[in-house]
Amino acid sequence: MSLYSTTLTHREDLARGTAAFHLAKPDGFRFKPGQALDVILPLAGATGVQALRHTFSIVTAPQESDIVVATRMRDSEFKRALAGLPPGSPLTLEGPFGSMTLHGDRTRAAVFIAGGIGITPFMSMLRQAAQERAARSFVLVYSNRSPEDTAFFAELRELERVLPSFRLVATMTDMGSAPHAWGGATGMIDASLLRKVGGALQAPVHYVAGPPAMVEAMREALTNIGVADDDIRSEEFFGY
């Protein structure tokens, strides 16, 4: 994999406890929607494996002019260091890599299943689909604690408006702590919801991204409703 020098342009708060970091796009950096990269932070006196690094899925689509990564702002050494960087700070990128990319058969629908910040690879795919005005059917099943914790919520609703082939199914799991009411679905994503979502679609391929326990549960639920293993693609977000 290649190394690229870049700079942090700015930080953007996306939702409660979630932030996006905008990076200048290095010359020659090319990737496919859904791929990931490593962000390597400058660390005085440290090189190679000693440097602070973290893997992120790329939020932006390939045609966009910058690179955006997004994360829950946990109390880790890397995220404290990232949060403390002022605009203009130098960073190193390594990548891209990963096979969490959209299948080539455009007649087959795509069902995206995301938990929390697992939404990031799907944002890249959906932005690309909107740019291309893709006719392929897309459904996103997206679970969060509450609307206030839901990254990219407003953008996803706008994508649903401008991309007729896309449908958003959002569910909230902890409305007891939410400051505002929610009139949509509640509870965890389960086999019943997945069966309902995918039942009318043309030979869908299912993609799952989120915390490891969630990914495992979703793969089991999909298997239980008869989805073949070859039609399930997943990515676990360790320490997300």
C-alpha cells in the first residue's frame, strides 16, 4: 500500500459524540466507494509501528475534492490526539484497502445494514450512487440509540429524496434518553425486520458494518431467514 502526505482542513460535528475530519485529498489518491485507509498521526520521536494510527472507512465518494473520515469520539490515545490537532496539521494516509465494495451486477439490489458509525462505508457508496443517478435498488437499515446519535441523518433523508432507488429504514434503540420524540421504528434490527425489508427486492446482496457483536448477530439473522453466505458481506469496526 502507498503512503500519502496530507493535512487536516477542519473538523465537523455530525451527531452527539460523533465527529468528521476533513483531509486534503493527495494527488494520485484513488479509491473505490466502501474502501478504507489508515490515518497516521505525527508523534514526536516515534516512527513506523510506534506512530499513532487508526483504520477508517472513507465517507466521501471518489469524485469529491476532499477525504472525510468519521468516528465516535471515544477516550483513546489516538482519538485524543486527533481531536487536539489544529487545522493545517500534517497527517499521513496509508491505503486504500478493503473489499467492502459494491457488487458489479446492477440488476441485484443492495441492502446495507449499519450500526452506529458503521454507516461510513455506505455513505461513500450512496454518495456515488446519487452522483451517477443509479437505478439499482438500495435499502439502508440503520440502527442508533436516538436521532441525536445518528450520524449523517439529514443527508440520508435528502439522499432518499433525490435518489428514487434508495430507501432509508431507521430504527432507534434507546429513546428513553432522547430529548425529542421519534415517530419511526424502535428496537434492535432483527430477522423479522430484515425479512420485511428484503422480501420484495431483486436478489439482494446484504452488507453489514458495525461493532463486532452486531455484525455477528446480523449475519446469524440473515442466515436464519435464508440468505446465502455468498450474499452477505461484512466489516467489523473494532474500537470504533
